[in-house]
Amino acid sequence: MADNEDRAQPPDLRVGRYRLNLLLFLLLIVPATLWMQRHVEPLVTRTALFSGTLSLWGLWKLVESWLPKHVGDDRAAWTRAWLGTRGASEFLLIALVVLAVLYGTTSSIYLDYAIDEPGQPSTFTVEVARHGNPWMEPLEVTSRDRNVGRPFFLDTTTRELTFTIVEPPGYAPLPRTLRPWSSIKLDVPGDFDPVRYALLRIVPGTGLFNSLPPVDAAAPATRFTLVVRDAEDRVVAALDDVRRRCVLLGAEADVLDRLAAGADADALRAALTDYLVVRDVVEAAQQAPVLSVWTRPPVQAPVPAANLDLAPGDTVTIEVRRADADPSQPPVVAATVALDDLGGDSIQTVFLEATR
């Protein structure tokens, strides 16, 4: 019935409908191509069929290859005739509506393995969180499976997401906004900034050293506490039983373990020896007992929350008090320390001296 109506139309009307449908077709393939490139092509980038730009034009070519078996060799004439029909108008309008819905409600997330430096790990595990809670399954991108991710169809919610490389550690979280029509594409690890830690190694100076209880004392007569605050007066470290050993602080426990294990023991011993020489403790027999305690693995005081990790340029205030002293009394030790930028991850050594 519709075919008969199309044949009954005046030639000028058929030409006008042909031009209208051709315009609709062009309006369809441009956003369709962009939509496919943004949300779908990365998912199938290794498939031969979709290695190029997959679009309605490509699908149209597939249809054209099928046409000779059914409409003869004059495909161009058949195409022109079909584009001049009302059925073509209806089909293209429906396709435009469907595409408009998909274009406005499709989002996607893709991660690409990118070689950032020689010798980098071959596998990275990335967590995607929203408001601190996992939002999707962790994504694992490797040197073999270089592109991972997926599209999200009919998605109408804007989300603030945080991408975190959880394995290997050492990279700062990356915030991104996922809108219903957007795509998040990240190079791993290139788009993630390495975390630069500035840890603090607190060494009890000679005056304070003698006031503190020995490391192995079972029940010291006097107990000392340590509190370290940042510039915003937030507690970044605390110990309720300070002994003569060094204290390492400034990051979470796993970071303290990793950086303490990689610390230069010889450089630390040299710095400790230089300090003793300045304090006129020059005899080896005098230095040995102190150095044997100072060079033990330090007591770790992890930060209570990840957002309190110390960084180069931060300033902290250190207080050591007697546990049984009146809080209104001055501390045994009060010191303000600015963390220097020593390059990369660093451990800055500070000697605490008794102030009273």
C-alpha cells in the first residue's frame, strides 16, 4: 500500500523526499560514528571486523553487498528509489530517536596499559569508587590485555568517581566525573601521579634519650606519650608509650613498611654518628650503646587516615609529655619541623632534645 502511494507521488515530491531522507541519513551517521568511537569501538578494538570506524555507513556497505542477490546489480538506482519512499523517512526518524536516546544515556570507562617507564609492572589493578565505596568490579589492565572497560547503556546519573591503583601501591587517587553521555579513558599508569611520601624519623636526642625508659623495661616508673599534629592541628601520629627507640611516622602502615625496608642503613648510621660527634660523644665505647638502640627497626606510628599522609612542604608539631603530668603543664619536648623536599620518597631524620 505504501509502495503504491510512493509511486503515485509527483516526481518533484519524490525528489524532495529523497533529499530529505538523504539529509536524515547524514544526520544519523555522524553522531552514530562518534557514539561508536566513544563507547563501543574500544571494547572491540582487537576484532578485525571493527578495527576501523564502525558506523552506520559500514553497516550500509554490508547491506549493499547483500543487495545484488535480491535487487539485482543496479544498487544505486535501488538506493535512490528507497530513499525516496515514505518508509525510508519513517525508518530514519525512528533510528534518529533511538540514537538520540543512546547518545544522551550512554557512558563508558576504559583503561589502557601505557608504558610510562622501563621496568614498570606488567599488571595494574584499579579500583573505581563512589563516595568511598566500590562502584564496579576492580579493573585489571596488563601488558597483554592492554584495554579493559565497558560501556553503560541507558545511564542517566552523573557520578563523581575516584580511580585508585591498588596494586602496585604508590599512586595518588584520580577523581573523575562520569556523565550520562561521557566517556572516561585513562592511561595506566601514565595518568596517575606517583605519591611522594615525606616520612619523619624521630630520634630521641642525647638529653631526651636518658629520660626515656629503656626499650626492654617491663613497667617503667615514668611513661611518656608522643603526639604529632599537622598545620591544621590534626593528629597525624600518636604513641602512648615512648621509649629510647626511633619512631617512624607520616604514612599508612604498608607505606612505612615499604619505605623503611628500602632505607639506606649506612647513611642513617653515618647521620647518627655525626650527631653524636657534635654532642661530644666521640668514643666508640660511648657511641655503641646508643647506636645499637637507634639503629633497631623503628617503632611505627601510622597515620590514622590516608588523607593525613605527610608530603614535602608540610609542617608538623611534635610534643612529648609525661603521661601522668597535668595537660596544662609544658611538654618535655615541643618542636616544629618543616618537611624538606628531598626528592622522591624520603625519610627525614629529626633529633628531639628535651626542652625542660
